[in-house]
Amino acid sequence: MSKLVIVGTVAFDAIETPFGKTDKILGGAATFIGLAASQFNLDAAIVSVVGSDFPKEYLNLLSSRNIDISGIEIVKNGKTFFWSGRYHNDMNSRDTLVTELNVLADFNPVVPKDYRDAEVVMLGNLHPMVQLSVLDQMETKPKLVVLDTMNFWMDNALDDLHKVIKKIDVITINDEEARQLTGEYSLVVAARKIQEMGPKYVVIKKGEHGALLFHDDNVFYAPALPLEEVFDPTGAGDTFAGGFAGYIARTEDTSFENMKNAVIYGSTLASFCVEKFGTQRMISLKADEVHKRLQQFKNLTQFEIVLD
Amino acid sequence: MSKLVIVGTVAFDAIETPFGKTDKILGGAATFIGLAASQFNLDAAIVSVVGSDFPKEYLNLLSSRNIDISGIEIVKNGKTFFWSGRYHNDMNSRDTLVTELNVLADFNPVVPKDYRDAEVVMLGNLHPMVQLSVLDQMETKPKLVVLDTMNFWMDNALDDLHKVIKKIDVITINDEEARQLTGEYSLVVAARKIQEMGPKYVVIKKGEHGALLFHDDNVFYAPALPLEEVFDPTGAGDTFAGGFAGYIARTEDTSFENMKNAVIYGSTLASFCVEKFGTQRMISLKADEVHKRLQQFKNLTQFEIVLD
């Protein structure tokens, strides 16, 4: 089993969907990634920052899942990063209502000493310079570096983003972001262009339409589980990434064939995440529920054609 | 091997895409369905109507593929149905430029005597009353009736459409049409509501995002093959339906497990259809190319997770 370092936000979210709204609840990319990865009973550490307003119970929750929180800086008299958003009726788009960076504005990540030899590094969505700083602190070359990012950094820090993209193995972005990053409409062409930028593996997330994994001329497609309703999509992409990285760390196998499984695990965990507000479903999630849904994924996609 | 009856348009199309435009070329739902089904070397018959302006070589082309054309009425001094459309840059939407019904306006389908005991009936997109008339002419109850339709009939002949939907086994429609037919956004809920209308099997086509097959609580998902570019989407849905119905007729197995294979065959054939204008690619398509692409579909979707 490999060690996993996760960098990303630990935050408060306030969410509105057609089904209801929340007050400030636990959120943040690293939180969702950590909760997903913890399904694999890994040695994982989160590198992040919160303010002194951040409830101790949330930190305890992460610790209780074998997540090392010594890399989560607590800024005295600081306020925790806060995001608020409202989803549209189709759940495929949202408006950001509030973004308060707070302690995130001056965040200097510090990777715990014990984790500077981690084999798997998951760079959650954050400023690319923060992601780069985490990579620079690694004392041994990780077996696999996975990066998640979003259009905000393409709009506001593209040069920095390219610096970190050069140094990673796997990138996970959504379809529109892949198109924006490359100027190509075809996802096949976009994935090829992104591979030329650095990462040998490209995962394109298409929300309810599933995810594509590209490597050289190979493609793998994992559908999203067709759901009666999506209650709250917040964190689904992070959960996918956490499931992906966690599965690789657990299996210590970075082959393309095994990455297919990692994509399936990521999709499986994401399918739970959207069932309730925020982290609620991921916190209550049990291993047997995951296994049952993996079987559903098999039924959903596996077929037996006899080629005559 | 079962006999297959196909009803649908045999037509002229004129197509504009970002890659170019065509004059009047061979088109029509029944043409695409027939060409796809002919990959299985079936006994198939097309029931349709054309004008005396319809080239003999097109009819010969269908005959040469073992398609019985005795049910294609040729109206003397009549003009063949003509459709012209222009695709937008994203290829996911199009404007209809011209629709000339011509001989289609007074079409009375006549199923050839030899095919009134066909085991599989494919009702291609047409006025629901024409589809119903074909069903009424069957002298033995078919093992499987597949219906393809579109939003136009939901807007203009909904009562008639419901009459035929009641009598079929499988419906193939696209995602927006499934939503329109049921008033439900969730495709899972929409598929359930459609099953309550009659067909026990519901195939929802999502274009570049693949297709879903629903039956009771079972779901199967076939992705579309990720393509560098889609040259011309015309006929892809019909080709999918023809591949589906043709595979069922060939294998004589209407189980859900075998329908999964039928969906994969439909997707495979549709992935060829879009590579060239109109029927061009389907006409040149060879069996070994199909087999090779089926293998690509397997690589695209099959995985081996060991559940621990």
C-alpha cells in the first residue's frame, strides 16, 4: 500500500439546489478527495489551511478515517475559505454566489515530513503555484502525480498552470475545460494535445455522461451510473479524483489496465456523493454499499459478444 | 435467422456540415436501417415509397444486399421525399432547410406477402399511423417490434404515436425526446414512464454520449466510440436502430442480455455511419472492419475489477 498526499481546500460550503439549501457545511476539494480515498484504508495526509472558526469535530472526522491532518494549518483568528453556489434546475450548471478566500489567500502548503516520500500525490483544485510547491517538497519522486484543476486557473493563471501540468502524470478535468485548454472541440484531439503538454494520462470528466481515460492511442470509457435524481453535485469531481488516486495508492499499480479500474472506482464513489448534500453521503458510506454499486457498474457496462 | 421487415423513408438528402455539402444523395430512415441490418446477411424487406425520379441504381444497391424491395412502391410521375439540413459547428444540432414530402404524403404501406410472418419488425421514423398500418398487416405476431420516432410526431401526432407505442416491444428515441414524451428530466424516471406506456424495453440515444437500454430495473450503457471528428451525423440514429434490430433478427434471441449486444452492434455501426456523407461509409463497410471496431468497443468499456 502506498502513501497518499492530498493538497486542496478544506472549506465551508453553502449550497442551494432545487431540493433545498444548506447553511455553512463541511466542504472543500481536499475534504472530498480525502473522504473518497479513505474508503481504501490508506495512509493519507491532507495539506491545507483553515481558520480558527473551523470546527474541531470536522478535523476529528478526518483523523478518524486515518487521514493525517498535521499538514492542515490552523490560522489563529483567521477565517476558513467559504464558497456558496446555487445549482440550476438541470443540475449541470451553477452560479457562484460567494467566494471568500480568507486564509486561503496566503496559503503556504507544508507537506508533513512523514509524507515527503509518498508514492502517490493528488493535487486537488487550487492555485497551480500551491500545487507546484507541494510537488517541490517531495523528497523522492512519486510514482504517480494526479492533478485536478478548473477553468478558473485557465482564465487567471494559465502560465502557472502549464508549469505544473508539465510535471504530472494524470490530469482530471471536465470536457469544457479540456476544450478551453486546447482550443479543440473534439475530446480525442484535445486529449492528445494535453498529453503533449506533459501528462501521459488524461481523464476527461463529463458529469452525467461519465468519464474518458486517454493514454497514447488507448481510450477507456466509464459511464456515470444513471440516477433517478442528482441531489447535489458538489464535490462529485473531487470524489472521483479521490477514488481514482486512492485506488492507485491501494493497488500500487499504475498500468493503464489498472487505471481503468481506478476510473470505475472514482465513478462509483462519485455516484454516492451526489445523493445527499455536501459530504453527508460520503461520511455514512459503507464498504458493502460500494461493493454492491461496483457490481451495478459491471452490469451496466459489461457484455459478452461472440464475434463470429 | 429471423426475417426482418423495415418500414421507413427512402429519400433524397442534401446535407451541409462544416466539412462540406452534398447535392441530392441517397438517404432516408429505411435506407440506413436496411444498410445496417444487411451487415447480418438477413432476409430483410423494406416497405416504403419513392417517385419515378428515384434512380434504379439505388434500388439495385439495396437488392444487391439481399434486401427485398418489392414493398417499395414507385409512384409514376411522383417525386421522392426530399430532406435538406445544415449542421451547426458542434454537430449536435441542425437546421432543417427543406422538407418536401412529395410521394410520402399519400403513402399506404404494403408489406410483401412473404414478410407478413416476419419475426422482427423495425418501424423506422415515419407517421405513427403508417407504422401502425404495417403492424396491422402482420399475419403472425412478431417476436419483436422495434419503433424509432422523433419529436416531430410528439408535436404533431401524439395520440397516434401513443397508439403505436402501446403495441411495440422496444422504442428507440433520443434523450430530449424521452424528456418531451414524459415530462421528466431524469432519464431513469422517463424510461420507467415510457415502459408504462407499452414497450418493455427503452433505448435512449444520447448521440456522442452513447445509448442507454432500460428494462424493468436493469440498465445497460453503451458509449459512443470517441471519434476525432464526426463528418456527418445524418442517419446515425437509423443505423443504430438497424444494427440493433438486425442483430436480434440474426441471433433470434430477445433476452435482455442479448439486447446488450444488439446495442453494442448498433453503436458500432453508427460509429462508421458518421465518418462520411450520407450512406457512403455504410455502403463500403466490410465485415472485418466491423469486427475490428467491436474489439475497440470491448477495449473501451470492459474492465476487470477484483472485488476484495
